[in-house]
Amino acid sequence: MTEFELNNKTAAFLSTYELFEDDEIQQVQLQHRLDIVEAFGIDKGMSVLEIGCGQGDTTVALADAVGNEGKVTGIDIASRDYGAPFKLGEATDRIKKSALGGRIDFHFETDLETFETIEVFDVAVLSHSSWYFKRPEDLLCYLKKLRRMAKCICVAEWDIEYTYMTQRAHFLAASILALHSNFINSDGNIQNLFHKAHIQELLEEAGFQIFKQDVIDATYLQDGQWEKNYANSIRQEFDSVPEMIQTLVASYYELMNAPMENWQSLNSFILCGE
């Protein structure tokens, strides 16, 4: 992880809303989410539907961007009791008690396929949630429904087209976890890896026209190390998979754990369509 410096935008958020002031981990995450939302071009007064809101990392950045006249509706298939070190319910209850709370509605144990509303949202957002989908057709189904529910869509995800060798370990860790989910039937956060070109194809198939794409620096985030640690913790579970997959995974582990003076997380890409 590269050295983290709090920028003025993040400092202003912390001062205004009195959230995460005692939590450096969340401050690091917040800074990246603020950058993503700024790149999305979310404006004051917008109504936003966020898919896979989780603990609200991106939700708070969206709520800040839409202002008092805007609204953010966050949905997630997980329950309020899911997550660590804080459960989703604990994290989002804290957000609801803040000055941003009135702009946000959280809906847990809610699948978009069964979520019904007559509202047409200005923007649908999927921020680091596409890797939760095991199959491309499942993600496409969501995107097709969002085409009917929102005027435009903004997607952010890890960019596996890494720029520096110091980001390689994060890519390999994510690859190992995707293989783990598919061969050991894990319900982990990473079910599949989608390249940004694949996401763009699915968006276009769902009826969206891409009008903006960009790459957002995320090298300073902790996620790369978190994924690497988790991948190492489950290595023995691959003993039960086919031998050819064991060989592949063993190679990934060797590369992932190769000595590196500095390690960095993958960047995030964004795609916006209308």
C-alpha cells in the first residue's frame, strides 16, 4: 500500500458530516469513493439507485453529491447481520444518524429482480459490485432492468488491466478468489472477474450507450492486501479441486507471494452510459 494523504475534499467531508473521523481505514476508502462519484458527474438534486450498497462506502459519497434536494436509494441482497469488522446494519445505522441520513434509504435482503418502484431514477450506480455476479447473464439481467428504471448508469470496478507490477498481487489474489468461488462454491465477495471491455459489451447489450470512461487511481487502497491475505488463508481448500486447477492456482500463489518492495491495489475504471 502506498502512503495515504488526506486531500482537501475528503477533509471537508469529514468536517461537515462528522463521519469516520476516528476511522483511518474508512477515510482511505471514502477518499476513493469521493473521486469515483466526482468522475461519475453526480449533480445536486439527482435521484440515485445504488446496487450493492454494502456498508455505505459509496452511498455517503453519492449522498454528499446530490445535496439536500437529492435522494439515494441503496439496495443489497445481504442481510443487516452480514459483514466485518462492522455488520452492514451497524455501519448504515451510523450513517442514518448523520446529517446525510435523511437523503438515504437502505434496503437489505433486497434483490433488484424483485425490487419494484414506479420511480424513474436519474442515475443507477454499481460501484465495485459487478464481481459479485457469478455469470455474465446474471449481470446482464440486472442491467436490462436498470435500463427501464434509470435514465443513465454509472459503473465502477477494479481494473484488471493493471499498470504496475506492484499491482500484480491484487490481480492474482482476485483471480484466486474467483476460482475458489467457482470450484469450491464459495459465497465470497468475488464470484467472477469482468474486464472493462466485457462490462461495456453487457451495458451496450442492455441498451446503454457509453458516453464516458476513465480510470481512477486506487493504488493507495488497502484492498489489495486484504484480498491477498484472504487468498493465502484459503490455500489448503484447493486440495479438493481438479489437478489441473491446482497447478494453475499454485502458479498464481507463487507469483502473488513473490517478494515485492511495495505493493499497490488495482485502479478502478468507470463507465457511464445513457
